[in-house]
Amino acid sequence: MGEHWANFTAHYMEAPELAQILRSCDNYLITFHQNPDADAVGSALGLHFALADLGLKGVVMSPNSLGDFLQSLPGWECILVYDANQAIGNEEIKRAKNIICLDFNDLNRTGLMEGPLKGSTSPKILIDHHLEPKLFAAHMLHDTSAPATALLVYRVLASLPEFTFGVQVATNLYAGIMTDTGSFRFPSTTPETHRVVARLLEMGVNHAEVHEALFDNNTENRLHLLGNCLLNRHEVLPELKTSLMWVTKDDHKSFNIKKGDTEGFVNYNLSIKGMVLAAFLSEEEDMVKLSFRSKGDFPTNLFASKYFQGGGHKNASGGRSFISLEKTIKRFKRKLSEFVQEHPF
């Protein structure tokens, strides 16, 4: 990781202290995890335009392309996609005087950007709410009780007395909070969440428009894919209070699956009466990706990290498998049976 990591220490801080550091972060680079969601992108764009309003300059860089549903967020077109522009991306990483990392807890979540980011000696700033962050950032605002990284960004900006939220900033932060709380229905939603959202609405956010753009954007092909999953790629394990769904490599070709097409599919499993755990598996070219959602106290993050090289939040996490889809499904069922002995529903 380089000699500059030898005596590295991370400094945990509160929002007002971090706000003062960000206030002087000119020539910054903001980035987030690969295969980003609305919390990652909304947090990044919200912070980017806020810093621009304060007279600072910088860029937002995504490890890979955005799903179509994210292209409704204000300012998305300014994002530089690293894997399609690696030479330019590497120059931006070298040029950045500060690297602001949002919504991830380990540099390996940035895909192809991991090496260049590790090689940079510029100070890194982390704002995140995932469990067990790696200590790669000099300054950290980290709160696992926060329902979204976008809410943490809001805390930072709200602590700057001279900053006034514009609608572009507010809309991006609202999108991040709204999606990561499951439209405010997840247990992570707090009274603070609703107070912050009320403030954002007062700043001009059109909440109905944001929700429609992010969730009511189905293509006919995506609905056909969902129908196929519900009819032919779905299984309920009543004894384990678990429902699972999957897509195969052939499905990717037959339905021309694009990034974001399976977003939210896992939640259909969890909506079945009596289910506590839901799993969605996607067979990719080189691995099987797994998404987990749960109700109550079932720790999907522990299950994902123990058996599928993953992690995340208690009720929402992901993992990966490097065996076939068929073998992964069998392993999932077997390991889940073992896991619930120690963590009963």
C-alpha cells in the first residue's frame, strides 16, 4: 500500500469539525463504491454542488457506469466514469489535493480505482455508515446508526453557518436518504430522518418527482424479466422463513439485462408474508452476486461476511460466490441452516 501508510492513523470526528476541513478542500476528488446506488451518487453530487457553491473546485468520479435510473439525479452528467476513462481518471486522482470517499468502508469497494487510490498520498476523507470501516482515511465521519450517507453529508453542510442549501443539493441528498431508508419504511429511519427530510422539502425538493424518476421508470423488458423471476426463478423455504430469487447468465442475454434492471427485486421476496430473510442471486460471467435483506434482528451482514465474502448493514448486505449458480444456491441453503442455529429468527 506504500510507505506513507506505515505510520497511518485515522481521526474520527463530528460533522462540524469535518465541515471546517471540507471548507478548505479545493481541487478535491469525490468518489464512491462501484455499482453505485442513489445514496452513493446523491451524496456525492449533493456534496459536490455544495462545495462548488462555497467556491471550491473538484470532480466526481464513479468507479463504473451508473444505472439508467440514477440518470434522473440533478447533475449526474458531470460524473467521470473511471473504467471507461482510466487515463483521465488516473490523472485526476494524481491531481486531487483531497480525496473524499462516500458510502463505502474499504477501498476494495472501488473496483479498478483501488490501486490508484491506495497509491495517492493526498489526504482521504471518509463519510460513511457501513460497519467496520478500514482505516484508510485521515479524517472520518462514521456513524452506523445513520440511515444513509446522504444524511451524514447533510449534517456536515448544515453545520456551516454560511451555507444555504440550493434545490440541486437538496434534491440529491433527499434521493439518497429516501432510497436507503426504503422510502422511509426501514427500521433505520429515525425522527432525525424525518426532520431532515422536512428541511429538504422546504428547500424546494419535489418529492413526488424524485420518487417517480427513481422507482416508476420500468421498461417493458424489465417487467418481463421480473415476471420470469417470479414464475421461474423463485423458491420459498418456509422452514427457514426465507425466499430466494435468481437470474442466470442466459437470462442476462434473453432479457438484455442492463445495470439497474434488477434493482429492488430482492424486496419482492421479503414482501411475502412470514418471510424474515430474502436473497437475490445474479449469475455473472465470473461470479455469482448475492443480495440479502431481512426483517427484525437477523444479521445479514454477518451471514454475508462469514460465507460469501461480503458485508453491509444488519438488514441489507451483499456478497459474492465463485462457484456455479446451482452450487451457490445449494451452499446458501446449507449454510443458512447452520447459521440460524446460532442466530435464530
